[in-house]
Amino acid sequence: MKPLSTRLTEFFNIDHPILSAPMALAAGGRLASAVTRAGGLGFIGGGYGDADWLTNEFAQAGNTAVGCGFITWSLTQKPELLEQVLDRKPQALFLSFGDPKPFATAISDAGVPLICQVQSLRDACHAVDCGAKVIIAQGAEAGGHGEKRATMTIVPEVADMLARSAPDTLLVAAGGIADGRGLAASLMLGADGVLVGSRLWASEEALVHPNMLQAAIKATGDDTIRSSVMDLARLLKWPNRYTARVLKNPFTERWHDDLEGLMADQSAQAEMWGKAWQEGNVEIANTFVGEGTGMIKDVRPAADIIEEMVSQAVTCLRRFSAV
């Protein structure tokens, strides 16, 4: 397959302008390495911070070049994990959901590129000031946590800002990008590449319960919801500005409009939700997937997903270049 070259592929010396999202609990070393071997750049999801888990997943990646991502507000509670990962010489360090400034110097001093995922223009400007080499503009269509802006508008707005004030900073689009049409559209919006979460979440290499994969295959984008229910059910203290996109189920139907009631019975509900997560009970535990779930029709190797995505994008770009 012919490489699809952009500034992002040149920066990371990869074939295709595709990064895999460092999805907490789902993006392990096996998925990250598969994405890199397929010509993109894979990321291990450091998530909420587990030193032993990170050690194991980097071992799973072997000698393949991969990056690592953290939930920034959680990293502030376990800052020693940053040094653990930087010692692994990752291809890049990915921060999202919090202020990257406290960690930016250490990342720079280690000679590792800083990637900052943002959900607003204000945060994009701040990430540039912190020395980010790559800005990921994430739309609310994305699975998991995010905010309110849509991919179609936040990407070109950040692109214009970078063109004016930080032209060497690269831009990656995220949120609802699940096939080659999304990749082609993102390049037209001014991005240098894309971050793919949900579609690679539904790959053979991802750490996802089969029941949740099947739920995502059956669902459409209409079946998703942005909510804080899941975080309360997991006893996680996420900043109020962020909600998570998941598949609706009876648990969200019961509690989405009654967060106070959920908090009043939080301990018991958390125990039930956690047991359901382990068992893959999608009637209680939530499936973390974005609006792109409507374009997920099967579970395949990550390499096949990337090959199809790039081939479709090239076809789209060629078709409209002749107009």
C-alpha cells in the first residue's frame, strides 16, 4: 500500500498519518505495536496510572516504537509514572484532560515530543505555550471523555490559529473518525493527520470484552450519550467540564437525569457496575465507544483497519482533486 504522506508522517517517520488513541484499559502494548507495524503510530493508554500494568504493556509492545498517553489530572496524583514511561524512550508523550504545563519541562528535557489533546481553542493556545509539538483537536463525537465542540468546527479553527501563531506545530483531528472518509475530510479541514479511537478499539488487538464489541457493532451513533454516570459509578473524580460518550443502556437511562440519586447510593451502585464490567454485562456496565460506532461492522486486525482507511482516503482525495 502506497504511503499517505503529510507533515505528521515526516515528523514521526511513519507511512500513514494515523495515530491510535491511548484509550484507558483498552489500548495496550499489543494494539499500539500493531498500529505502528501497520504504518501508523500506536499509543499505550496510561489511563489512571498503574505502574505494573504499564510495565507489562510496554513488554507486550516489545521493541516496536510506540508512544504513551496519560489522563493529565490523574497523572498529577502519580507523577512518578511519567519518569517510568520516559525511561522507556517513547516516540511521544500524549497528555489530555488537564494542564500539561507541570509536566512539559520534564518531557522536553527527555527529548520526547509532547502531544496535547484539547477540546477548546483556549486550551490549544495554552498547549502551544507549553511547547506541544502536536495538537490534537478533539470533537465531542469521540468515545470516552471530551467536551462540547464538534470536530468539523474545532479542527479548522485550531488550524487557523496555528497557521497564524505556531506554523511548525502539527495538528491532528479526533472525534468520529472511523473510516477513510473521515481521514480525507480531516486533511481537508487543515489537519496533518488523525487520531483513531473507536474503530481501533474494535480491533482484535484491543483489550475489550467481546460483549462490548458486539454491542458496538449492533449500535448506531444515535445509541450513544455523553454523561457523567459512568464516572460516578467508578468512583472517579473527573473534572466537571468533561463527560464521557458511551452506549446508552438501562444504567444510564436510570441515572443520567438523577445524578444526586446515584451519588446517594454510590457505593452499592459502584460495586454492581464494577462486577458488571468484569463480566461484560452491557446492561449495567457501559461500552465506551463514540458516534463512529455506526461505522463499526466487524472486529478485525488493526493492520486491516488501517489499510482500508488509507485506501479509502486516497480514493476520496483523488476523486475530489479532479473537480
